[in-house]
Amino acid sequence: MPIEPKILKGFRDSLPAQEIVKKRIISRLEHVFSTFGFVPIDTPALEYTEVLLGKGGGETDKQIFRFTDNGGRDVAMRFDLTVPFARFLAAHAHEIALPFKRFHIDKVWRGENPQKGRFREFTQCDFDIVGVDNAWADFEILSIMNESFTAMGIDKVTFHVAHRGLFNAFLAHLGIQDHSVDVLRTVDKLRKIGSEATREELEVLTGSSEKANAVLSYISPAAGTDFLERLENLSSLAGGEQEHSGRLREIYHLLSDAGIASKFELDPSITRGLDYYTGIVYETFLDDLQTIGSVCSGGRYNDLASMYSPERIPGVGSSIGLDRLMSGLAELDSPLMTDTASAHVLVMVVDEKYRTRCIALSRLLRSSGLAVDVYVASKKAGQQYKYAESGHIPYAVIAEDGEKWTVKNLATRETVDGLTDTQVCEHLTKENA
Amino acid sequence: MPIEPKILKGFRDSLPAQEIVKKRIISRLEHVFSTFGFVPIDTPALEYTEVLLGKGGGETDKQIFRFTDNGGRDVAMRFDLTVPFARFLAAHAHEIALPFKRFHIDKVWRGENPQKGRFREFTQCDFDIVGVDNAWADFEILSIMNESFTAMGIDKVTFHVAHRGLFNAFLAHLGIQDHSVDVLRTVDKLRKIGSEATREELEVLTGSSEKANAVLSYISPAAGTDFLERLENLSSLAGGEQEHSGRLREIYHLLSDAGIASKFELDPSITRGLDYYTGIVYETFLDDLQTIGSVCSGGRYNDLASMYSPERIPGVGSSIGLDRLMSGLAELDSPLMTDTASAHVLVMVVDEKYRTRCIALSRLLRSSGLAVDVYVASKKAGQQYKYAESGHIPYAVIAEDGEKWTVKNLATRETVDGLTDTQVCEHLTKENA
């Protein structure tokens, strides 16, 4: 009796058409990170629960995959790449030089209820600079975000930027700093629940409709205003120019000098619900598909590593949610998602007697940089064409008598025949160029 | 009170110098697989325990990370990539075209006791062809093994090949086919326990010193004999030429036609302890470091998918144990392990007033394909040189007054000064070429 090949709720297989695209995206991102001198690290999928839950508790507790291992240890699967990075920094403080610029692309696991675009296993792509607290590092992370989306061929994207410190200064100025965590969580829901529901929640929290309105007005900038106008307004709402608004202004000028400021919008409604951010925070929205939420988020956190270490290591970073981004790109019919050919060419085997020739030709074509699939069995031509089609392979090569070959374009059905090995190679490398 | 940043026994962090090499190796392997038309897939890290343990039980049971999730499901972390692949094939039978050629590189977890080169979390790199049972597919997997080691710059490697079916025919001819599983497991230990201990175990198993000697003689080919001579000898020990020896001979001729036969040794002591192999089996040893064991193993399995499906899907595949291979390469001081520079060049920032120029130069250098790390803070030059050294960065660029730059080779300490932006770019791209 066969076992049912079922998969756990919230988990997925990745079929080749999906996985080819995912690897392509990851490869482009890794290239961008490398050109900025960022280096890869890795941490275990499984850690001591105490190590992972030291901070962050709350909702995460229930959502974690946690168990007792065969050695009686209380362990858990990592639910993000940030907490393990903080642990990593404390564990390897003497092996790494600061500023440390790292990226980490791998899976994380959460037991939350699966919904559209959300899974219990998903891939995060984090990049961070730790060891410095200045506008330059903040700017470099923002630059990499911009380069990353450019490298993925996504130009219709906007980075929404705010400053947690400035917001806290505003709350203090308003006299409601004691409610700051709850206010932040409420404001974080604005996009989901709308401004009226947000205002009501804020009124309950602050016990004052005046203060609720003030918060709502802070997080709702006037349409048509630009980055610097908004910054000036936020500054004055927070009691005047100070450190945090100065930092944001400096970052803006660096973005402006680099010619990329137009991609960045000052959006004070961005707070990032999590409580470890202390400076700039940001979220990223696809212009044509804002409803799926942020596809790249992060900010400055100046106290994270302190969970594990008496030292204070400031940091700034960002994380691309690859699965959500890919769902979005699929919905937008992005060209990035469409090229999923398993090879450039299928060498068809219509008769076993051609086998040695087919192998020799494949080797020649591969040495010219082509991806060559050989059918490894002699089946009817129809079946082999169907196979090529299922793999989106654009060309087929068929052996003829007299050491010659026919090349067929499988989209147009055009054929060129009587080609020698070398001619096949020339023809296909030209077509593929 | 900070939490101790400890890691679970048998688990490791991967620091940049290690992870850069790992990514380089994986990238080269993925390139090889792609040039053969192999496509990537992925499966969940977590599966129903029943799905993973359907077959293979025994020792694996105790070594698995198994627990009850928050939904009360009996789940386990995958302990290899083969069982999930069999489940994948049954689950997606109607979405994939046969022959299906896939690769899968990712982590697996086993609770076994950690020892040198063995960890509880490690990366496997599997490639398989399913849907055909012929010499051509067997040959293609062997070719890819050869190409993979070539791509990794490892030429001192030997592939040890045997045939499980031929061995079973030999056991039947000897009248001890009922003990085949135990005999296979014993023979599999030959390399570890030596021939005398193997002989003794075999004698206990078969109850006959004559039969034990016959088995020992089968698995110990005469030194100096070549592939075809050994094959003939094994054939006759197994009762004469038959299907399995014919298959091995055909594979040998394909290897020979492809000019790579000298890398493959017929070694009848290779059995692969696991019981799902039915045809050719192989292990791979680094010539200069045989003691670490096989770094790439596999074989033909014609009944694997039947765990989940009434259909019989034949397959052949191989798996590279990346962690063990990397331990071995490190021990051999392989050049593959040494180039771990985090960037081509460090743009040093000796004065904040040069910041905008440094950013502009970095952008220019990156657009020429260079990996450029900017120090993102103005610290003493000595500290910045130390930072470059720790990242094995070969060049530094330092701003001079008058819009000029100095380039310094950090190994030779040679400097070139008075360069314009464009000249820096030309100089570094030439040095890097």
C-alpha cells in the first residue's frame, strides 16, 4: 500500500519553472551584494530556543517550530535571519572586523496560519552593515536596495522611508511616549485597516481625540509634498530640528548626490511593528501591486546584539521577502518569471546507432557555453518534441545520415539541415547570443 | 544578563571565508548541471514523519529530528534529498515530463553523533535522471560527476564503480542470496575494518569459510587488472555473462568513447550499504585523501518511487557531500579554498569632505564589474588597512586633493598616485583581469 505523498500545510515543493527563476533572482542579488563588498555567512536552521526567543517573544512564541531534541535540548527552527545574526556577532566578535557587511539568503520557518503569499517555510534575503552608526551606512543599504531591484529588472518600485527616532521624539513632544510601542503597532496597520479605524484605535490608546488626530496628521503627509518639505513638517511636529531629522536630511542628500533620490518617498506611516528599530525604517512597494505589502523592509537597530553581549554593536539592514516578491512578479507577468527553459537545445536521439555522435556533439556544444539536454533514449520523435516543449527548450538537433545534422527552431518550426558538427555549434551560439 | 550565544552540538556557523568558497563551489556545480539540461527543484525541510520513514527505517529512525508540531502532526526534518525526491515524483507525476533530470542542493539534518567531517546539519548536492533505465542515463550521471570535479579544479580523483545486480547474481550463484542485505552491509565496511575482519563476519553470516572466501575474492580484484579484465572475471564468478555485466560493459564503452574511462575504476567492493540500489553503484575518492571516505556517491535505484506510487519509475543519481568535500579540500590546501577576498578594492575614507567623491568613484568602479567596498566612516588609515587585510582585499584607493586618487597594492605596498577617476578604473580593471 503506497504512502500518500502529501505535504504539510503551509509548505510547498518548488517545481523547476519556479526554482529556475528563484535561483536567477538570488544569483542577481548575490552579485549586487558582492559588488558592494558584502560577504555571505550562514547559521544553523536549528538553535537553542532560549537563544532565539531571548527578545522578540510575544506573538513569535506561538508561531515557532519548537521541540525537544533526542538529547533533551529545548530547540527551535529559526524564524528569521536577524536574531541568529545577532547571536553570530556575539559568538564571533573576535573573528570579524568592523564595519562588517554581510548578506544571508536562506529559509526560515514560522507556524503562522498560511494565507495568500504567506507560507510556513519561506526564503529571506538579508543584508546588513554592523559596527557603524552614521548616514553613510544607512545610505549604502538604501543604495543596495535600489541596485537590487534594478538588477531584478523591476523599475516600478518605491522605497518608503521614515525614522523611528523622529517618531518617538514626536510622541514625547505630544506627551504619549509611554504608549509608543502600542502606537507604533497601530500605525503599522494603517495600510491594512484604513485611517478611520486607525484614528479610533489611537483614541482608545491615548484617551484623547486631539492626540489621536495629531498622530494621524503626523503619519499622513500632504499629497504633492516632496521629501524635504515633509521632513521639515515632521521636524516641527516633533518639536523642531534635532539629531534624527538631521540624519534623515543627510541621507537624503547622499541619495540625491547619487542620482537616486526620486525612488525614495518620506512616508511617516512606516514604523515597522517590531520594537528593535531605533533609527531609519523603510518598506518597499511595487508600484503596480501595492496590495501585497512590502517586499523589502528593514531599518537601523542599535541595540540588537546586546541580547548576547555587553558590547553595543549598532547596525542597519534590510530584508527582501523572496517568496512574496515572486508571487507579486508572477501576478504582474514580469519577464523575469517567464524564461524557464531547461536547456538551450535538445539533442534528439531517433536511432541508437547515432548515440556516440550525439554524445560527441553535446560535448562540443557544451564547451561553447550552451546548455545541452540529450534525450538519453531512442523514442519516437513526437515524444521527444513534446518533452522539449515541456522544458521550454527553444531548439532541437536531429542526426542525419552522413555525419550531418538538422537544427530546428521549435517555436517557428524552421529547420536548417545538412550541417556539420562545427556548423551546428556556430548556428546555435549565434541564435543564442 | 546577556544570553550565552551558544550553538547546538553538531551545528556550525559558516564564516565568510568558508561561505564564499561554498557558494563558489555550488555555483560551479550548478553551472555544470545546467549545461547538461538538469533543472533545480526544492522540497520542504519539514515533512510528515510517515512520508520520510516509509522506507529506510532502521538506524535512520533514531537519528532523525522528529517532533509533534503545534497542529499535532508527527513531523520530521529531512535527513536526505532522495526520499523527498521520491515523494516529489509521486506528487507531481502529471506535471513533469520523463526523462526528468533534476538537481537539488540544500541542507539535510541527522541527529547522529558528530565526528570529524560529520555534522548534524550538512549540505547535499544531488543530481538524478528518472524515467529511463539504460546505460546512457547511467553514463550521463558518471559524466556529470567527472565534469563536476573538473569544474571544481579537482583532477586527482577516482570514481569507483560496481554493479549491485551483478553482485546479487554472484550471491545467488553462490547460493547465499537470502543473506544478501547483510552481506552487502558487511562488504560495505571492508574499507573501514580491513579484509580479515570482513572475512570473519562473512563466515559467521554464511556459515561457511569457503563462501566467505569466495565473497572476499569477488570484492578484491587482482591489482594491475583493468576495467574490462575485472568485468570478465566478475561475470564468470557470477555464473557467466548476463544482463548486468552487459550493462556495465556498455557504460564502460560510452566512457571510453567520451575519453574519460581512465577516471573510472571497477571496484566490486563498492556496494553502498543502503538497500534501494538495484544497478550500478559508485563512490568517489580524492586520490591524496582517501581516508575521509567517499565525497560523491550514488547509483541506480529502480523501485524508489514505489513507496508512494503504484507506478515504477526507474532512476539513477549521485550525491556530492559538500561539507566532507570542503573539509578534504582544506586539508589538501586546495587553491579553491584560498581566494576569499571580500572585494577587489577598498575605497578608503580619510576625510569626510571626500565622501561624495568616494561614492561617485565606487559607482564608476562597480559599473566596470569590480567589487568595491567603501569604508563608510572616516577612521585612521591604519585601521582601514587592517580592515582591508582581514577581508583579503588586494587594493586600496585613497583620495588626494585636486580630485586625484592614489591606488595601493596591499600585498606589494606599491602605489600609483595622481590618478583621475577614469585612470583608477582602468588601472584596477587591468590589474584584476
